[in-house]
Amino acid sequence: LTSQVKPNALTVVAISALPVVGLTAISKTKAGENVARKVEEEKKKLLPVASERERQRVKRRKESEELRGYFGSTRSKLSDAGHLTGVLPGDAGFDLLGLSAFREEEGEGRVEE
């Protein structure tokens, strides 16, 4: 079916708006109001639990010797990552267009900007 229909921009916008319009219409009904009320009640119960879990997570991160190596100023910055040779996008030092050369020639790159 999609190969036979060539939608224009208006069709795409109209179709993508359908879920939002549908959910808005449902939220205005009694059922939607009941769902919203239940969500708010659950939220009141779950917020303290979430806050406590966050406090525990932060405490564990600070106290654990094992985790300390992954967080904060003591973590490794991939300086020993020998497999990142600079030949692939995402590798430290990858510069396909040679734009980093302007950094060495202070000023030249800035003038051309």
C-alpha cells in the first residue's frame, strides 16, 4: 500500500497528528480523567521511592572503590585505548578534512571564519 501512495507534506502532517489528537480527545473523557487521577495518586507514592533510590545510587557511587574508577575526576579518559587509532569516525584524532590544523596556526582559522 505504501508503495502505491505518494504522500505529500500535508498528508504526512495530518497522519502524524492523529495520535496526539486522539489522546487529547480521550483525556477529556471521564475515562481519561480517571486515568489521570490514578497516575497522580501513584506518582505521590513513587516519588519518595525514586528519591531514596537516587540517594542510594549517589552514595554507592561515592563509597565504592570499584565504581570510583568510572565516575569523577579519577576516571579513565580512554587515554590507554590503543584500538582508537584515529582512522574511524568517533576515534580520538579522526579528522577527515584536516580542520584541526587550524588550531596549530593560531589566528588563520579565525580569520577565515
